[in-house]
Amino acid sequence: MARPLGSVGLIVLLAVLALVPIGRAAAPTAIAIPDFGFVDTSGEAGDQQAAHAARLAELTRGLRADLGSGGRYRVLPLACGGAGNGVDCRAADPAALAEAARRAGARVLVLGDVHKTSTLLLSTKVQVLDLQTNRLLLDRFLSFRGDNDEAWRRMTHFIAREMDGLVLDGTAP
């Protein structure tokens, strides 16, 4: 019959287990997120270019921050425009963006555009490409209501949550 460990034996057992490596966490996946594009076909009379430019910049910054803070992704800078060594992310061919992302060391590329059709309705097309397999991991057309900071923020967080569920190499995240 086995003898109970007792408190000293239990402490020794716990100390030994604390020293045993349980497993190594996977390195974060390198991801490139170029600036999203924007099209306004709403025909509204007021000039909202500055507001839309600010929201678009915040969407891209927020998406990079959300994905980078979770530990699953490591966000890489992608040379877009400037100094002649990059590509214009909003006007570039997706193949050129994929090549620029590969050169930057990215495994995953996120592409997106926002389309404003009216004061209340906006949509975004988001595509996520696995650059090693050339497989499209996510291809979503998302609608959201409201052309205001809060609506854009909610959309940004929704996209980040969608990406948390992506599967690379056929394994669960």
C-alpha cells in the first residue's frame, strides 16, 4: 500500500514540477499590415476628408496594436511609399504588397479597404494571406453602421478578434 506524501513530500514534488519545462511557447507569427484604403461614394455635401483620414489612420494603428499586444502576432513595418524604396500601399497591386511583406520577413499579410456608401453605412473588405502557402486565410466583407470614431473602433476590434481565430499550417491557434 502506498504511503501518503505528507506536507514535506508535497512541497518537494511541487518544487521539482516547477523546474520541469512544460513546453515551449510558439514564436509569434510575423504579420504585415499596410495602411487600409478608403473610398467615399456617399455624395455627402460636407468635406470629411480630414476626419476620414484620421479614422483610417487610427483603424490601421489600432489593428496593429490589437494584434501586436496579444502575443500571437509580431507586427512588422512595411515600407509603403517614401524614399523610393517602398510601394504605395493604397494603390499597390496585391502581388507587390505580398512581395514587400515577404522581403520584410512577414508570414502573414493583411489587406483591407473601407467603403463609405452613406452617412450610416460603411463596409470593409479584409483579406489575410499566408505568404508561405499563398493560401487566403480570411476573406471577409464586413458592414458597419455609423461614420464616427466609435463605429470605426468597434470594426477595428472585430477584425482583430476574427484574426485571433485563424489557423496556420492546419493547426489550431
